[in-house]
Amino acid sequence: MNIAEEIFKNADPNAVAVFHDGQETTYAALDEKSARLARQLRPLIESLPCPRVGLQCADGVDYIAHALGILRAGGCFVPIAPELSVPERQRLIEEVHLDVIVKQTEVGGVLLESPAHASPPPEWIKPLAEIRPAFIRFTSGTTGHAKGITLSHQTLLDRITAANEGLGITPADRILWVLPMSHHFAVSIMLYLWNGAGIVLPLSSLPGDLLEASKRTCATVLYAAPFHYEMLSGCDGDADVHWRLAVSTTAALAPSTAEKISQRFGIFPSQALGIIEVGLPCLNSPAPDLRPASIGLPQPSFQAKLKDSQLLLRGPGCLDAYLSPWQPRSEILDEEGWFATGDIAEIDAEGFITLLGRTSTAISIGGMKFFPDEVEAVLNTHPAVELSRVFARLHPDFGMVPIAEVVIAAGVEAPPHLDLLKLCRCEMSAHKVPVEIHFVNDIPQTPSGKIKRQ
């Protein structure tokens, strides 16, 4: 089973798949566009045991078509986020040992590149080929604690089927889409297409453009991050929308923001828990206003429990493996099939789940997550820096922003803040660059030398 091929077998060819730039792309047109790339790509990868194909493309209808084309050609789709710095991009290429990179050109065409690798093919290619992978994405960057999440075609189908038990997406739906596609694709874009819905791409994430696109296409579902809801809650645009469902994901949505959205647009956003290893296991519906801070109940096919206050989940569509180092599903889940999320939570008497914090230190900004270790590793390369610590500070618009503390080496003059910021900007994506850098005399450490996190 090739999930991309099945999408087009099931879809109404005359239905609109994507609304974009004032235009409409039908399923038939998307079929042809993706098949065209598949024909170009197939000769390059058909003899490979497990071809991994990266996609470097701006968000839009082309991104969707190219991703589907990679799958239809028999490739494993690997998103290359556009915000990655050159060093980050190169690390991802080497980590996945990409066979081909599909690049979008300035004139809308595609360029196929076969990157050279200094190292031999990794040993995990053989077990990866055995699961017939459709998708690999890293939990954040390719340093720190990031891991390559691997999903097979069947696992991807199991995942979107389970997620849609709560979302209820049908061909009648039109989903207003504002999240970055390289970070959110497997259980969202693929889910919408599998169910024959239309995806609405506004001109920008600005409130005016969101509302214009929503009104023009009669969008029925908004799937966004708290950042977008915060902007919408204070905008002056037309509030005449037709949303039957508004989902907030990637981070906690402030109840006060949810209440403002409800008063302005007549719908209370439902918080959801999306985990790249698991899918969309929890959704707060049908009455999110009763428990606005909760991520709701587990979806019908999922179960949840607490172990030492940590949330554990069990259900269909869990990842097939971590890529490097290779770790199959049987070694990731416990003996009873439970996945440890790393979230500290509480579950009330009726089964509603509320997240209280993280056992890890991931920072989430506008739907994109990364680890402090990544930023610290870059800061520590500066010759004047002895040690650094990065942490998140809550922000009313972005949810979180990164803050850095830096200890200067003995006998060395502190560098200008701008020098450290330039170093970060050269090595990392813009959203990972600290908004503030503070020089401190000491950073607390554990007896074993690990940094104590705030």
C-alpha cells in the first residue's frame, strides 16, 4: 500500500484539494503535479533499497504536490525545514544519509540533487527498508536530544485514521492552514487529503489574511498554534466565520485567549496534544469551554495513564523506529505497548488530562520545537565562553522565547553581545537565537557536571 497513491484513488478528482493565492487546485491537478515529480524521481531511486528523499521547498501547493510525488515514486519523504541554517541543513543531510534532495527553483520548477557523503551508508538502512518507510522527521534539529522519527505507510494510515475519530474531517470540510508544513504534515495535511477535504492556504498568517481566506472559502476548521489565536483575539477584521472546529496545538493555549476567541468568533478552541512519535492522541471536545486548560480525553482508539506523574499513551500509529541510533518500536514502547511522553500531567475523575510541565527541556516557538542543548553547543564554541545555559521565558505572543546565560572564561574579556548573536545566527535557525544574552558568574551544575535547568 502506497498512501499517496491511495489518496488519489479515493478522492473526487473535481473536488478542490488546495485553495491558494486566490486560485483552486483540484485533486486531479494535484494528482498530475505529484505524478510528474514521481516520473522524474523514479529513475534516480528505483534501484535503491530504501531511498530517502529530502524536500527543500516553500510552503504551498507545490510543497504538498512534491511530498506526495516523493511517496508515489517509492521514496521516503524527509522534510528539510526552510528556516534551517546551512550547518543545520548539512547535519540533517548527513544524519539521514539522503539519496536525493528535491529543491524548488525560483521559477517554480524542481531541481534534483544527489548529495555526496563522506561516510559509508549507515547500518540502519537494512532494518529501515524492512518497514517500508514513508516519512522521517526529526523531533527538532539534529543535535541535542533530537531523534529521527520514522513512520511506515501503514503506520501513517493507522495514525490519521485514529486522529480523525475526533476531528471528523470529511470532503465537506475546508481547513484553514497556518502551520509550517515541514513541521506539521503527517497527521494533518495527509489526514485532510486522505479524507478528501480542501486545504486553505492564506496569503500570510496575519489576522486579516486569515479571516479573508476563511470567509472567501467558507473554511470550516482552523488548525493553528496559540500564537495565531492570540493574534486573532485582538484583531479588528471581519468576525463572520463558519468554523465548526478550532484546534490549538504545539503549546498550551491561555484560557483567557480561548475566551476572547469564543466571544469574538462564537467558537471555543479545543486544545489538542500532538506528538510526532504518537500522532494526535488527545483532543478537548465537544465542550472545551468547561475545561479550557485541558487537552481533553484520549481519542477513542487511545488509552492514557500516569506513571510517577508522567503521561503514558497507548494506541495505533505509534512510530516504527528512531533512526539514529536505530531503535525499533519494540524497544521504544514498554512491554505493554505504552509510550512515555515526557509530559507531567494530571487526569481527573472523568479522564480529562491537563498537562503540568515537561520532564525534558524542549522549547516551543510558533509551532516549532528545539532543545536548549542545541543553542548551548553553539554558544560554547566561542573562545571566550566557558559555559552557557539556555531556557525558555513565557511570551504573550510566541508562547516561549529563548534566553541565554553565559559564563566568560577566566582572564578573558567578555565579547560584545552582538558577536554571540551573530555566531548563533550563522549556525542556527532564527527562532533558536536567544532574544537576550546575560553574562553571569556561575551556572549551577549537578555533581556529575550536568547543567541544572530552570
